[in-house]
Amino acid sequence: MTVERGLENKVAIVTGAARGIGAASAIALARAGAKIVVNDILSPDATVQQIQAEGGQAIPAVADVTQQVAVEAIVAKAKEHFGRLDIAVSNAAYSDRELFYRAKMEGFERTINVCMWGPFYLFRAAAQIMISQGTGGSMVCISSPHANKAIPGSMAYNMGKAAVDQMARTAAVELAQFRIRVNIIHPGWTDTPGERKFFAENELMSRGAGLPWGRLAKPEEIARGVLFLCDAASDYINGSTLNIDGGSLLPHQEMFRIKQ
């Protein structure tokens, strides 16, 4: 395995890492030398096998991040198997899209539980281990522009991401004394399997072409941000939000485009 950055002897947990951004992030951290606990409610074996095939170390941890006891068990597994924990990446996500006054409460509540309580349970349990080690650490929350934009049909997701951004920033303040950094990533519209829940392939490509950069993001591009924030060279970055969105927050309606 080619080590691209200096995460040798570091141990990381990545949730929601069976596919998409989570899988790409786990693989990127492993290529930088970290040992990975790969979590998902689905089987994470494909991600684990890819890391191992490239010479890295990884173990699977199937668990539902909405269950506090299960998340605490993942963290304990990292400590037991690898001897420590240095990095926690909260990526697991879920979303049902319905107008709130028609929404089925089961899906509405699960969206909030995965997007808000999942990161909280991970960061809480990880912080306890990192504090006891006394060697600092890094946490990254994969959030969303939905935290700031009232996108209709996504109230639960909007609520969960807004809450988790504030959670991460508060954690950054509280953990700074222990040299544990907490940062947020807002990915732009990314080409992941999860998007197929809402859009057909041709619709994704068509809509992506209308973005400022002319396409959707790739999971590997978001993973680069994860790797950057977890690297020791990023020691002075704490409590920040990194937008990786191809300029999607900029005005990009047709009326603003310069004709060539």
C-alpha cells in the first residue's frame, strides 16, 4: 500500500463506510497509513477487503449508529483490536423526502436519529477514549449544505444536519483543551449510491451538468477533504466547515452566467 500522508500508527473509525463517501474516506485514510474500523448497517466487507488487498489493516463493525450501546461497542472494538483510537469520521446518513405535514413519522424520526444522534454517540464515545489516551485526536463530521438551506421535502434531514453542525462546533470548543480537533465537511451534490434512492441515473447526470462545475462530486473528492482535516499538518484547523461543492454555493442561475 502506498502511504500518501502521515497517518502511520493512527486508528480510525468511519461510520457508513460500506459505500459512497464513507467507503472512499476509509480507503483514503488507510492509504495514508491508518488502521480502520469500517462501520455500516450494511455489510462493510467490500471496503475492508479493498483496504486489505492494498496492504492496509481494517476490520468490519456492523452496527446501527442510532443505538448508543452499539456505537460504544464499535469504539471499544477499535481500542481492543488496535490498542487506541485517534480519528472518528461520522458519515452514516439516512433521508426520507416528504413534505413534513404528510411525512410518515417512522422515516422522519429515523432520519433525525441517524443524522443527529449517530454523530453524537460516536463523538461522545470517541472523545472519552481520546481524552484518556492524552494524545489528542481528530473528528470529522460529514454534514451537508442542508444544514443552512431550507430545502423543501427534506425537513428532517435539514433539521438533523443543522443540529449536528452545532454539535460539532460545540464539541470543538469543549475538546480543544485536550487537543482533539472537530471539523465539519459540507459536500456538494455527490455521485453516491444513496442518490439513486431519489433520482434515476440520467436525471443525476442531467442535473449535475447544470451545476457550476458541470458535474456531481465524486466520493473520492470528499474523502480528500477528510484526509486533509485528519492530517497532523492541519493541526490549526478546528471548529471549521469545509465546503467541497464545486462552487455550488455561488450564484449559478443562467442569468448570472457569462456568455462566451
